[in-house]
Amino acid sequence: MHMAKKKKTASITYKQAGVDIDAGEEMVRKIAPLVKRTYTPRVVDELGGFAGLFSLDFAERLLKRNYKDPVLVACTDGVGTKLKVAIGADKLDSVGIDLVAMSVNDLICVGAEPLFFLDYLAVGKLAPDRMVEIVRGISAGCLESNCALLGGETAEMPDFYKPSEFDMAGFAVGVVERDRIIDGSRTEVGDVAIALASDGLHSNGYGLARRALLDRARYKFGSRPPLLDGVTVGQEMLKPTKIYVRAIMNVLKKYRVKRVVKAMAHITGGGLPGNLPRVLGDGLTVRVKRSSWKTPNIFKLIAAKGPVDSIEMMRVFNMGVGFVIVVAPAFVNSIMAELTKASQRCWVLGKVRKGGPELQWA
């Protein structure tokens, strides 16, 4: 009796399963210069190892100030559905800046100086040149924040994402002197809230923005609504989140002894009503002068095309206010001068009053 020979199953590769190891190695080679250009003297240069190394030498020769009792501060964030706009418009460099901004702008709210940043990218198909564009933005954001891009991870996950899709997360670590932590507990009636201008939508409210502009108004990324003064919908929606690190650090360094900065808030999802009350002392609120600033046109366009009512707009978007710093009244003019010197547009938003937790509006 003759036995039929079993047909040998052909060996498969990881690449056939959707993961390209060679593409990953090519990406690492291409991003190396973008990573190294962010290195500060505190980075122990070991690019390509299993972990990033950072020296906790807080000597004055490195930081130009001495930390006697340093406290490490950490935070993490993502970019949300703004990525859908970036993918649809095929413009990937600016969302890397957003990724850094969302974490470092949170970090500085307690008075911390950013030290280093790490990123995580999950992609459907690893296309090295596209990934380099993303990392180029991350690198630019780190340079703007004066922090090192210490490491990262890129995961190719074809079973989770379509070939053109990706997701990203960022992680920032900073340091603050223990007795210089800003937590809002020192705020008092009469303190002044100073607004720092946003550069547009930043990285919040994109589910609503996309519904109003792309679905209901049926704009294309190349559309130029008259209200945007010649800027396309895609360009406006992909303006990167403004990074406030240098402006805020300049103020904090100027007042190293005097405690003139009482509280700070990054205005993200939830807008002014959802973020400013979080950093005030119990029983306190801010009486906001709504007439103190002009709403940028992108928000007017969303409100009109949704339509979206004014209350919903204010609780979803930053409406032109990207950051708020609450200060002692005697130092308002000098602090605003320092912010202006750092090319940061600012204005008096309102004053601290008894009340809360809701904001008061004038």
C-alpha cells in the first residue's frame, strides 16, 4: 500500500504577516538626526539602546539655576481625531508638534521645566518617509520646548489599523523645586487672570469641528471659505498647537523669589469653563471679560456651519484663549511685558472673585 506524501507548507515571513522589520530599521536610521538635534547636555547619548538615559545633575552650570529639592513632574496626552484631518489632507508634520505641545503645556502649569519627551506611534503600515515627517514635527516641538526627545516606540499593527492610519501618544517629564510648585492654593480675591492667545483649534474639539465643517458644510480640505481670509480649511484645521514653554519659563525665571504667579491653566478640551476653575482655590472664581478678546474666525465658521450654540462652543473649544496665568495685581504690567517680549500676544482676561466653581461672565 502506497502512502501519499504530505505537501510541505511554505514558510511565511513576518513581512507577509504585515510587519516589515527592514522598514523599521530604515526609519530608525532616518530619524536619528531629528532625535539627536534635541539633545541637551543632560542626555547620555545612547541612541539605539533599550532605554533613554538622562542625567539628574541639576547643577547650576547646566540649568543656570540650582535645584535643592527637585520634584519630577510627568504627564501624557495624544492628539485625538485631529489625526483624521492630517491623514485626509496628507500632511503629517504638524501633528508631531501638537503631540509635544499637549503634554509640555500641561507640565508647565505647575511651574515645571520640561526635561525630556517620549513618543509612541502605532501604524497600520510602516512607511519610513511618512513616519519621518511625524517625527520631524515631534523634534521641532521638543526644540521649541527646550526638552530632549529621549526615546520612542513605533508599532506596526496591520490587524488594528488600515495601511494609511496611525495613532500617537506622548509622554513628558519635567522638574520643579518643591517650594516653587504652583498649585493654585495661593490665589486670592483681586488677583488678575492674563490670557495668552491660541493659534486656533489646537488639538481639541475635532469631532465637532469635523462634523460641522466637513460633514454638514461639505468643505474639502482645499476649500477657502471667505471667513478664513484665503486660508484653506485644511491649513486652518492643521495649525499646530501653540507651545507656551518659553514664554512661561521666562516669566518664572524673572520672578524666582517673589511668588507673583498664583495659578496657570492650559485651555484644552472643556474650554475656559472646564479648565480655569480647576486651578483656583476653593470658593474662588474668575469674572471673565468676554469683550476682552475677539473670537478667531475658525470658531465663528464652526458655529455658523454646525450650527453650534455659543454655550456649546465655549465648553468645547478654546475660543482663542490657549493658556491662562493668574498673577498678583501689582505685577500685571511687567508680566505682560515679559510675555510680549517672548512674542506672545496676551491681555487681561478678568479678575479673581469670590464664588465658583463656575466662571462668572461680564
